[in-house]
Amino acid sequence: MNPQARLQISILFFAQFFVWGTWGVSMGTWMNGLGFAPTEIGTAFGATSVAAMVSPFLVGMVADRFFPAQRVLGVLHILGGGLLFLASKATSFSEFYPLLVAHTLCYMPTLALVNAVAFSQMTDSAKSFGSIRVMGTFGWIAAGMLIGKLNLGSKPDQFVIGAAVSIVLGLYSFILLPNVPPKAKGEPVSVRAILGLDALDLMKDRSFAVFAIGSFLICIPLAFYYSGAERFLTQIGVAEAPAKMTFGQMSEVLFMLVFPVMFARLGVKRMLLLGMACWAVRYVFFAYGDANAGMWMLLAGITLHGPCFDFFFVTGQVYVDQRAPERMRAAAQCFIAFITYGAGMLVGSIAQGFVIEKYSLPDKSVNWTPAWLLPAGGSAAILLIFFFLFKDPSKRETPANV
């Protein structure tokens, strides 16, 4: 990978996750301050999941067949930034939620597209991807530190900052990103392709099918962290919770840097299982930690975000790139985004809202111990299922025959 492309794509990843990081952690505190119900907060965090289920397939098809991926990125980020700015002005759920969903409909497909742009410039994704993807982690850290240090977690300013960066990133995509022409340009377009069903052919491969189903299931307990952790830390008295949650991204940086070595030594299955195990342990720490003597457990749980994310999501993205034929790699990445950020996170976000409501006390505080033990148990159960059913593909296997 040439140095110029590496720099361009590193900046892309930094800004990509900075946008989400401005509001993706602290939105719940802002909504809680406006008097939104726990179920409404859970539903709002599920907006990214709704978007991941609706838009990535169509966008993946467009990028695979019609327009260069970097141009699609530019349009989506500029439009999404404008919608996020409008969302910052809303004061009721009926106003805020439709605008948030509209923004995420633009944003979520870009997660798969930035991967497609990055992979298009690499000769060995397993060795190169981690060192570039880590810049996205730095972007998330920078956003969290900014929001936390300026105490913007309870203010709409978090959305305004995210909107501004999104628009700048859209312009950057048009001007400075390398060209990624559509691989399947000129091929016939069918209803099957428009709906993204071409990527479903990958499910004919048993290992890929188990991976996809396992990814969906593990994202249900994962959603509890994204939609509940910052509120949990704030409510139990942890100061500057958004800033402290960036410890998770700092850990992610470390594990991203060692990712190539660990991936080569452990393989796909062991990496995925380690990620699932870390999720279960993290929620146990949250269940029994507190802001005083148990603070170490909270910090340990946050820090486990590194292996949680890297060992599962990044491994999964590399696995998909290796297994999918070149002509449908963008669509395949969108398919996994649909399963994880879409269906799994949506079910988890909605479920988390009901769990929080169930364990809410009359003074509006929450009995967090059982609320965290539920996703811990779910993560452990999914780990066992995955252990017995997933076959680790050998290095000699060829991509799924589709």
C-alpha cells in the first residue's frame, strides 16, 4: 500500500468515527435531561440499527455497480451532516427521532464503504487493515475526550460538532480520496441485486452462515454497552463519564496494533471467541463495580472494549473480505453491517430499554446489577454455541463458491 493512500485512508477513518463518537456515547444523558423515557432512549440508540437494516444493501449495490465508492461517501456525509444539525435543534422525541433516523440512514452505509475503500488499496488485508483502522479508534477517542472535557454530554452541541465534521468529511471524500471504481459496472441489474440478495449467496458456505448468525446474536448483548454504559456511569457518580469511556478506545488502539500478529497466530475462530468472552467478563465487572472501591472493575470493564471490538468486529471484517468474491465485496460488507449494526443492535437496543425500565426504581435510578448480568449470561451462551458450530477456515481454503 503506497504511503499517500495510507495517509488518505487513515484520515478517512479518523473523521468517520469522530462523527459517530460525538454523540454515540453521550446522547442518552442529553435525552434523559430532556425527560425522555427509558424506552425512548433505547429506541433512539436503535436508530443506527434501523438504518443499518434499510440502507447498506442499496448503497453497496450502487458502489459495486454504478458510482465510485468515494463519491457515494461524499454525498452521504454531506447530507447526513445537515440532518444531524437539524436534529440538534429538536426538543421532543417526535421531532428528534425522525431526524436521527434520517441521519443514520446516511451514516451507517458509510461504515461498510470506508472498509471497501480501504481494502481496495491493500494487497494483504490481514496485515494492513488493523494499522489503518486504528485511526478510527483515535477519532472516537478524540470525540469522546472533547465532549467529556467540555461537558457537552448533556447539551445539543455534541450533534452540532458531529454535523460539521461530517460535512467536511464529505468534501474530503470528493477531493482527496483515491478513486475506487465500481467492480461490477455494466453487469445486469436485477431486483435481487437492488435488494442486496446477491450477498446472501455467501450463506451457502456453512462456516460463513454460522459466523453471520453468531454475529447477529452477539450484537444483542453488545447493544447494552452502547446504549447504557454512559448513563450507568453517570448515574452511579463517575465523573466525566464520556471521557473515561475513551479508555476503551485507548485499549482498542493497543489491540489493533497487535492485531496482525494475533490474527496470524490464533486464526479466525479463536479471535472471535476471545472477543465474545471479553463481552461476558465486561458485563460482570459492570454488575458488581461501583464509583468507589469497585472503580477498578468499572475501568477494567471499559478497557475490555479493545479486545471486545478488535477480536470480533475487525476479525469479522477481514474474514468477510477474504471470503467474498471481489465483485460483491462492498455488498458483503454491507450484509455484515446489516446483521451486526442493524438487526442485532436493534434487537439489543430495544431490549435494553425494556430491561432498564424493568429495573428502574421510584426515584428514577436503576438497579444496575441484574441489568448487566442479563447480557453477561447471553454473551456466555452465544460463545458456547459458536464454539461448537463454527469451523475455523484454514489458510488453504478458497472463498465461498458463489
